[in-house]
Amino acid sequence: MNVLITGAAGFIGSQIAYRLWKEGHEVLLLDNFSYGREDNLVFPDVDFRSRILRIDIRDRKAINEVCSQHAIECIYHIAGIAPLPDCQSAPAEAVEVNVTGTVTILEAARTYGIPKIVFASTTALYENDVMFPSHEARFELPTLIYPNTKYAAERFCQSYADTYGMSISALRFANVYGPHIDCLRKQPPFVAYMIRELWYDRIPTFYSNGTQSRDYIYIDDLIDLALKVAENKAPGFEAVNVSAHQSYSVNELYGIVCEVMGKNIVPVFENPEKYWAKYPALYEGAYPITQKILDHEVNKKTLCDNTYAREKYGWEPQVDIRSGLARVVAYVDTLLSTQ
């Protein structure tokens, strides 16, 4: 199968690319490197750096050229701006990339007859849910910019599926973790951050009280489902939760990692306002972001139902949280030992 992957230099996109390559598929990789990293493209048995196309998904001419010149059978559309503060600080760019960029991909797929699109959405859509677990077809509409861009992009996916008979699946990712998660950047994901700080025997700072809980999914489990979904070429749109159907608090995750690493370091808990202060654009202008919204984002719970994925695709998460975190610890140890 010939597969196009956008956002292929990111954590998730690169891992999907590697899995598909190992299974014998032809992979065409695309990224503009605004968030992607070249080191994500280097694996023990293949180096994708010379193969990747440096293209922005908003570049309609370039996207059309790629889709017209290759017999693409599936697009994994992973590219986008994901960090919530970045989207909130630059909403116009977030809409251009996450929504307009997605429409560019959809239109190219329609024009050149690409049979399947798998779109990377997010369980952040459920940010205002108060009844758990969250289901694909029943949730409160989101408030913040990032989940709204994904919600809008999903609506365009459904529009194209309904209007043109295309086959499109939106995978709503929970918090994704696993080896190759980015622990080197200034503000890495939570799992990568706490492991990195413990590796250096530093005291981590958490901008919460530690009781906040989130749903997580291990990268290999995510890819298992993504590959199953790609096989479904039936016309129509579907949204699929990619989650473990379990929620873990900051304190629980930190406790597991400390046990795995043999550490006994007490973290510092800070007022969340100090975290958001790193993004002054949120407070500029006549109408700064409200404290109520910031408090809600920090304290919200996520717990997503994965019944649909289990019943339709026979998919079950295989990696429990302790085993998954232990694998991340081993990866970070190897990575940081070479820095």
C-alpha cells in the first residue's frame, strides 16, 4: 500500500511511518518542521531524513502535485498545531493549519481519488464533559481554540464524506506516550518532562495539585488501531476514541515512574497561573483570558470510552500504564546517556 503521512517528523507521525515501512508499505513522508524534528526520523534500520518532503499542508499547489504524482491509497493526516497555548496565543495560524490545512488535504484526496483518509483528532474535544466516560457521539462542545480547530476540521471531514462518498476516519487521540516521546524540548509533554527531571535528579515542578487525572494511550496501541481503521474503505465518516478507558492522576503517574526509576524525589506543586504566565499573549488586549478558563483546563478530567473501537475493529489496548512508562524510562535513559 502507498501511504502519505503528513506531520511525519513528529512523534506520532514518525512512529506510524516506521511501523508501515517495517510491514512493507511504501511511505511518502511530509512535514514543514515547524514542530517536527529530524531525530524522530532516524531508526536503527532506516533513516527517513533524506526521504521526507518539506512541505506545508497549506501549500495547495505542492499538496496537489504530491497527490497527483503518486498512487496514494491512504493518507494519515497527522500534521497540525497541537500545543494548546500555541493555538490560544495565535488563533488565526491555528485555524489556518488545523482547519484550512485539513481542507487542503481533503480536496486533494477528492480530486485524485485517494480511497482512505485517517485524520488525527483529539479527545480534547471533551474538555467540557462532566459525565464520564466520554463517548464519540455525545459530548459538550469545546471552548478553547485547539479543540475547536479539531472539531471544525472533523466537520469538514464529515462534509466531504457525506458529499462525495469518501471514506474518512477521525481518530480522537488521548494523551499519547511511549518511546521517542520528545523529552528534549523546553516544555515537553508531562510524561517526558517528569522522567527527564528524575533522570537528572532534579525536582520537577507541577503546575497543579497532583489530583488532576487524564486518559493515556501507548503509542503502539494507537498505531495498532490506526492500521486497522485504514483497512476500512467503506464510504462515510466515523469518529473513534483512541484511549485506554482509564484515567490516571499526576500523583499516580509520578509514583509509578519513581518506583520504576528507583527515585524518591518530592515534586514541587505550583500555582497554575505561573505556567500560563509563560504565554503573555493570553493576557494582552482588552479581553485577556479568564482565570475560570485556565482553572478549568488545569483541573478538567478526561476519561474516554473505547467501546466503539473494540466492537467495530476488535481492538484492545495491550500495554498497561506501568509497562508503558517503564519502556519510556528505558528510552529516555538511552537518549540522555548519549547527550
